[in-house]
Amino acid sequence: MRRASTLLTGFVIVAIVSAVIWRWTHDDAIAVEVYTVSTGEVLSTVANTRAGTVKACQRARLSPNASGQVTALNVSEGSLVKAGDVLMELWHRDLEAQLRLSREQASSAEQRAAASCVRAETAQRDAKRGEDLKKRNFISDEQYDQRISEADATASACRAERLTAAAARAQTEVIQTAIDRTILTAPFDGIIAEVNAEVGEFMTPSPTGIATLPAIDLINDSCLYVSAPIDEVDAPQVSLEQEVIITLDAFRGKRFAGKVRRVAPYVLDLEKQARTVEVEAEFINEQETRQLLIGYSADLEVVLERKDSVLRIPTSALLDENGVYRIRNDETLEKVAITPGLSSWSFVEVIDGLAKGDRIVNNPARKLLAVDTPVTDKASQADDDA
């Protein structure tokens, strides 16, 4: 019994000493983010210099072309409309009255033209008969000349009345055009994003050179694209149809497939900003865009080159002069040089210097790190604390 008690006491003492030693040695170890070298995809890309914006392929900020009081507002924000739908009307009863008067005048002019042309046809037939009578000496030269003159005069009167009727119809079209300027219609199918008008308000067109709020903002959100600035130095590497990776702040970790749809043919030079070229990229999968909103901030990565299943490490793990901290089996650091290949903001291809399965320190921007420094995996330490 005494022997068993002595053994138990010994085991307890050994356990306590081991725990103290383990704790003392691990207190000196620095917690780092560990990355295990593996294979994967590496891209060479160029990215935008400032945040881009999700835009609609079709967007119209609409306002009436005439001044007047709003008498009808047929939509509200969020309304779905079809091309040709009437969105808003201004007061135009005076123009409608003018239109009715003009139509009556045009109708009257057409009737006068018809009557005049009937007389001209009759005079033409009478002149034809006069020619036959003249050949048989049944009428004098004077009578024949009178018939010819009457035919010519009535024919001219017919042409004049027809021109008067045409002018009356044109005047009707002028008044109808003036009415159309007071009616705002949808130029394409879409959704109403914004309405800046109320029934009873008086609206006037925007003065030249002065931007004002549109009466109605119409968006076709079935087609979206991203517009973003690329540094002028990188712009020559970008061309139409190139693969693009689109990321949005609102969807962290998600990458949208796209392709270049436009490269601006000029360099944008804004005061106190780098010179850039505007690049537009469209989404390839339209299903993914249904959850997106116009105006989201977005970033573009134009893919210049792609390599699959190559040895790679995070770009953040790379030290100056192409070195990395590798973790030895005894959990201490050694510094090794690598030969990098293709690189991007995320990953660097490793041509030589590391092997698959090696453990390295990721994001090693700490002054405490050095060769032979003992380290511990930050993730493992967090699990132990939990």
C-alpha cells in the first residue's frame, strides 16, 4: 500500500515538472500564422487603381422636354415598365385644343382640294372635247383657247389646294409633336429607380450646362457591368474579351467571372490623381447578377496569364530578396531562398526552394521573427485556449 502511494506521488511530481517545462518553453514560442505549401492556381493579373462601380447596360435619367405642371404620374419607385409606357404627363389641354382645330382645318383643306381637283378633271375633259370640235370647225379658236386656259387654271388650283391640305396636315403634326414633348415615355423595359416629381409640381427642362435631378431614373437591371480605372502603365496589356475576375465588397470571398467589354480610347487625367484608363467588364453568368444592386463598389482583375496545379505560396509570406521563413521539425525558424515564378496579389508560384508539405510563416511582418526563433501555430494555440 505504501509502495503504491509512493509511485502515485512520483507520477504526480513528474507530471507537474513536465507541465512547468512545457509551459515555460511554449511561453517563449511566438504564435504565427502557418501555411502548408501546396499546389494550386496562380494568376498574373492587373487590377484597378480605385474602386469601380456596378452599372446597368441601359440607364436613362429622364425629364420632359417642355415646361409645365405635372398632371399625371403613372409610376413610383420600384415600378416595372415596358418600352413605350407613359410615365408622366404635363398639362397640355391648350395644345389638345389646337390639335383639334388643326385637324378640322386640315380636313377642310382636303375637301377643298378634292373639289378643286374634280373641277380640274372636268375642265380637262372639256378641253379634250374642244379639241375634237375645233378639228371639225364647230367652235372658234377663241372658244378653244378658253377651254384650254380653263383646264390649265383649274389644274393649277388643284395643285395649290393639295399643297394647302399638306401644309394643314404638317401643322397638325407640329402640334402633336408639342404634345409628345409633354408626355414622358419609357425608352426601354426596366425598373423605376428614382422619382423626383409630384403631381401638381411645375417642371422645367435643365438649363444648358447645369445638371439637375432627373424627373424619373429608369434602369434596365437585366444587364450589368463594372466600370473601373486601370493605371495607364497597365492599360496596354488589357484588350477586349480578356478574362476578368470581379470581386465586390458586398460579397466577400465570392469571385464573379467576367470579360473585358470596353477599353477607353483615351487616358483620364484628373487633378491630384494618377492617370488612368477606364475599363469595363461584363458578367458572364447573368444568373449571378440578379442579386446585385446598381452602384455596388467592385474591383477588377484582368487575367494576363494563368497556371494550374503549380506549387504556390501566399504573396504575403514572401520576404525581401525572395525569402521565406520555413518551420523546422523542432518548431524553430529557418530562412530559405526561393525562385519565384508567376505571381499575383494572392499567390506566388514557387519554382525552386520549397517542397509540397513544407510549413512556412505567412505574413511574417514581425520584428521578433528571426532564424532559430521558436514558433507555434496561431490556429492551434487558439484551439488550445478554447
